[in-house]
Amino acid sequence: MKDSVEGTGQAARSKRADARRNEKTLLDAAAAVFVTSGVEAPVRDIAAKAGVGMGTIYRHFPTRADLIIAVYRHQVEACAEAGPALLASSATPHAALGRWIDLFVDFLVTKHGLAAVLQSDNAGFETLHAYFLDRLVPVCAQLLDAAADSGEIRSGLDAYELMRGVGNLCIGAESDPHYDARRLVGLLVAGLRRTD
């Protein structure tokens, strides 16, 4: 009997792991479609990109708002988790900061069209901005502190201000094919270096 119970537990854990992987695949596909087509993209496009049926999407996310919120949270988590990983794997803290800022820019691009949706009266959208700040500002601060402690950048830089500046440089990039927000953000990050 014990083997039967243990087998059932392992099967349930395996099923949960499969469900998490499937949900991640679906959220990654939705984010990719949102980048190219905005958050109002047809669900069939997301289903095709994820390699699933539309029913699978609606089973996980009954409304478009549910899907948008889930994509946003998924991307915030990925960006938050990347900070410490980049610090551990990059040649220098400044290199980690630059790579993280690139991910942050990618995240901002996936928000294409999100602002209009956030104006809706869906209660789920109200907490997203606070969640975004709570998760990402400390990660950016950790990267800035590490780069300052290593002597690569000047100290005393504010993570929120840097993120706000990066966000402002990204405004309008989707509507002007000649505007290269990533290049300008790269100049901003390069400008953080100490000159003395």
C-alpha cells in the first residue's frame, strides 16, 4: 500500500511540474505575440505560437485580462530572477547590470498596448504597478550596489530613477522604426561608469 501512495504522490508532482512547464510555454508564447501584435492579438495566434488549442488557453486563463496579468507577472518574475543569476555569471557587476537592463528593456517592449488595457476597471490590474516596483526595484538596487562596490560605477545611484529613465527612453519606440531605444539605453548605462 505504501508504494501505491508514494507512486500517487510522485505522479501528482510530475503532473504539477508538467502543468507549470505548459503554463510557462503558453505565457512565453503570449508575451512573444504581444511584442509583435499588442495585447489585443487574437487568441488563436497565441495558441498557434504555443502549439496548443484555444481551449487550453481559455482553461488556464478564462479572460484576456487574466492572460495579460499572468504574462505581466511571469515576465516580472523572470526579470527579477535574472538579476542574481547575472551577477553570479557575468564577468563584472557592470556587465551584469547592462545585461539586466537589456532584459528590462525587453520586458518594457512586451508591455506594448498594456497601458490602454490598464485603464480598464479590472481590479486585477490595480496591483500590477506596485507588484512591478516591489519585485524589480530591489533587484536593480542590488545590481547598482554591486557595480558601485566594485568601483565600476559611481555610488549613490537610485534604482527607481534609473528604471524610470530607462522606461522613458523606451516610450514611443514601437511607433518609430528609426528610434533605437536599446542604443540610447546602452548609452545611459555606459554613462554610469566612474570617470575618475
